[in-house]
Amino acid sequence: MIHRIRERHAFERLARDGTRIRQAALWCTWCPDPDSTATCVAFAFSRAFGPAVHRNRMRRRIRAILREIDRQTPLPPGLLLIGGRSTLSEHTFDQLAADMTTLVDRMRRTPACKP
């Protein structure tokens, strides 16, 4: 199950304790939370990425990919902040899905963040 991050303390915890992982033009900051029952996701695409239309399209695509990945193998509970370089907008959906799958696999292998 995937939820949104809305609370400030979650972003502070990601900044303080999260582990940064990169894959091609994608990056994520990941902090597992064994006390939670869901993965909470937020996005960080600055205005340099492009106009709001492009940023929102990228968020929708990544959300769809994450739902599919979660359907196949549930994501571990925790906090996940996803962002990308401006070159990410040139990726096709299939390239984005492949990069996101690799990123999630690397995330699953990452040790737990600091308590």
C-alpha cells in the first residue's frame, strides 16, 4: 500500500536519517520504518525540471510504476522521496519503468537507516 507524505517530521526524518540512492537520472532518499504498515512517497521535482505539466506528468507516471511494482512485490514500509534530473523528461515510459524498478531493487537491499 502506498500513501503520500504530508507531515513535516517525515521530511525532516528523511533529511536526517535517509539513505540517498541514484539510478540513471532518478534518485531517491529512503528511510525504512518497520513500525509502519505502508510505504509513504513524496516527490521532489524543481521548476528547473520544466513547467508544471511536465512535473505532474512525471509524478503520475512514477506513481503508476510504483503501484505496479507494489502489486507484484509489496514495497517495504517506510518513507520514500523521489526526484530526478531534468533529462528524465526525455525518457520513455518503458525506460522510466526500468530505471524505477532498478532503483526500488537497490532500495530494498539498503540497510535500515539510523534509529
